[in-house]
Amino acid sequence: MSAPSQSRTPVHVVYGGAHLFSSDTPQKLGKIALRSLETYAPDLHEFAAAFGLDEDKKLLQTIYKKTVDKLTNEPVEDLRIDFEDGYGFRLNDEEDADARRASSELAKGFAKKSITPFCGFRIKSLAPETRDRAVRTFNIFFENFLSKTKNKLPANFVVTLPKVSHRDEVAELCRRIARVEHDAQLAPGSIGIEIMIETPRAFLDEKGRVALGDLVAASNGRCTSAHFGAYDYTSALGISAAHQHLRHPACDFARQMMLLALSPLGVRLVDSVTTRMPVALHKDAKLTEEQKSENRQSVHGGWREHFENVSASMANGFYQSWDLHPNQLVARYAAVYAFFLRSRDHDAERLRGFIEKSTKANLTGNTFDDAASANGLINFFRLGVDCGAFTPAEIKKTTGMSSSELKNMRFGF
């Protein structure tokens, strides 16, 4: 069985509590993000100051315009209706009702074709303590959703499994999904899964062997991505709350393990969350100048931290990570577009140089390029096209290749 096909790589995933989800949630989040941008970065100078950008004006204008266009036209690429940490523990009747309501709202968005390109829901862990509740929510959500859609399913639909510690949990979820597909007469493999790597046991089994590959193997081809949960992970290691952050060496090690074990398997890697929210401290109708300044500093500080975390994630091979608040979308897209546009021209020159002399290694400036680095450049441009940093016309102009040529190109070693 192969995992559900994916035509693009989303740059983020928004997690939102199931009790808050509605069919127009993505559009609402975009409007909030745009309002935040207009309030706290209304011009290029403020935008550059917020993110520490020192690019030339033309490049800065491009980053700014692409960020605004994205927030206007497609503010959310991937959305996860959350019944776990973003939802909490509630009475069974309440979670039952939210599972029905949220699945009905998703079906409504699906019917209106306003659904995000990637979507799904996160159940609670299948560990013994929460297994019954997770299964109950799983069943209610699918039963109600598929009844509303007459057994139709959105593209790129997944169920996210948190706090995975054993391959049996993954296998159980996949068996339940297979039963849903069979009963709804869906093609086998239509529904993907995501595993959340948040516990030490997900990395090493009881015998000290690397377990990541076994977790993916247990999915029988359904696993589309693996999400790193930095705070659950560092907490489980005994690291105190004051020192839990995305740049902790323990997190660096965990990400390297995921990159090494899962990237060759074609599993998309998703980095963790920035917990500092870019929100205003003062909400009064009439604010003093001091309060306005404090609000600006709070939002800019949250933006800057998220921008830096997103940039670092992409540099480390994690091209997707989490957003929790609509204001984070501003920093998300600013970081994504800055990451790709900053090196577009230089990397295009390197790629052209290699293609022109593809039978041997090439030296562009003081950078030595061989097949391995050329494939890295190709991946860079593919991802840039996926996220909208580059248009097909820009790709053709800078690299000399069409988007389809770029998609199908790969150099052997």
C-alpha cells in the first residue's frame, strides 16, 4: 500500500481546538493575520524592523507582497482539528458533541470547496489511559463526516496520532482506517496518518534500537509525515520547563535522528511549535502611547522568534512546522519567502552551471558542485515553487527550465 499522493509540500500546519473549528476558520485566521500585519507592520520599514530584514528594497518589497497575497488568498495550507493538547480533557458527552459538530463543519467546508489543501484531525493517544476516548472520537468523526459527504473524502486527508511510543499503536490506527475505507468504499490508502514523535520510546525501543523506521513500517505505507513535539519530548527527558525550547541540544539531536531515519523513507518532517505568541498585551479601546508601544514590542518580539524558528527549521531540512495563532501566519510566510528568495539567483546560477557541464563536477565562484549538491538545488527550487516563493515564469528565467522539467529532473551519483 502506498501513502496518499501529495502534489505539494505544505509549509505549515495550523492546530486548533475542535471546539473552536468552523467551516470558515481558515478565512477568519487569514483576516486576523492581515489585520495584525496592517496594524504592526503597515509599511516596508516596519515590516523589515519586525523581522530583522536588511535586504535591498526590491527584494524586501517582493517578500512583503508575497506575504500579503498569501494571507489574502490562501492563509492556511494545512489544518488539523485537534482533540488532544489543543482541546484538553472533557466530559465524554462534550467531546462526542464536538466530534459531530467539527466533522459537520468540515463537511460544510468541503461542500463549499473552501477546505484547505491539506486537512485532518488529531485524536488522543492510543496509550491505555486515553485509548477508549481516542477510538470513540475517531469513530464519531468519520461516521458523521462520511454520512454528510456521501462517502467522499478531501484530498490529502490524515489522522494524526500523538505521543506514539510503540508500533502497535500505529498498526491499530491503520487497521481502523482500513475498516473505514472498506465500509465507505474508498480506495485503499485514501486516508493517511501522521505520527507525532514526542516520547523517547519513539526514538529507541526497549532494547535500545532505533524505533523510528519501525513506526513508519507499521503504517504499511500510510504515513505521510512525522511531527516532532519538542516540549513533550524534552519534558520526558527531565529537562526543566525554563530550559525547554526548540534550540535545545536535545531537540537538535532528535531532529537529526528523524532526518537520518525518516527522510530516506519519503516521510515529510514537521518541526515543533513556537510557544511565544505575537499578541498585543493591552486590549482597551483607548490606548496610551506607552501601551501602543508595548503592544508593538510584544507582537514584533513574537514575530521575530517565530521567524527565526521557522528559518532554522527549514535550514535543518524541516520545511513544515506548526502554527498555533493566526498572528504567527505573518511571520510564517515572511520567513518562508525570505528563505527562498534570498538565495534564488545564486542557486539558480549554480544549477545552470551544473546542467551545462552535467557530465562532470562544476565550480561556480568558489562553490564546488557535484551531483549531490545539484539534487539539493533542484529540491530547493521544487519546494520554492510549491510554496509560491517562485512562479513558473521566474523559474524559467532564473534556471532556464520549466517547472515540469524541474519536477522530473534528478542527477545520479
